[in-house]
Amino acid sequence: MSDPSDAHILAAARLLRDGGLVAFPTETVYGLGANALDPLAVAGIFELKGRPRFDPLIVHLDTADLLPTVADLTAIPTAIGGELIEQLVERFWPGPLTLVLPKADAV
């Protein structure tokens, strides 16, 4: 689906809120998504992909405000990492940006 309608987007959002899984396009491939803060939904991703639990998943965010919810920023040395992350976020968000960070306990 190259140009989803508002109805499709609302249906996908409803599925995610209800713990379901959705397929969606990214910049390069289609992804399988779930609410990263819903343990049962995340378990569904691992099961459907046949992926081992120790193999980390990608978390997509629409705003930098959510970063502390999914990443343990306290595990990054503030003098180097914290400042760099802040600069990257300011420069590239909104937009495609990949950060590899330790996960927060909530994820």
C-alpha cells in the first residue's frame, strides 16, 4: 500500500492500541509493528518472526519526547553520549534516524 487512507491509518492505530500487530512501510522495507510497551504484543512479534528473545527489536518513535520511555539514557555517559544524542535528535528529527541504545525497563 503506497498511500494509505486515513481509515487505514486509524484502523492500524486501533489494532496497536488493542495489542495487535501491523505491517507498515519504512524507508527501506516493510516492518512488523506492535506497541513496544505492551509485553504481549512484543511477544507476538518474536513468535511471528520466529526470532529468539535475546535478539533486540527496533522501536520506532514519532517524537524525541518518548526516547526516555524506551531507552535507558542513564546507562550512557552524560559528557559524551547524552550530548551527542541530543545533537543528533535536534539535527535529524523529525526524520529517519537510527540510535542504538540500551533498552529501558519498560520495554
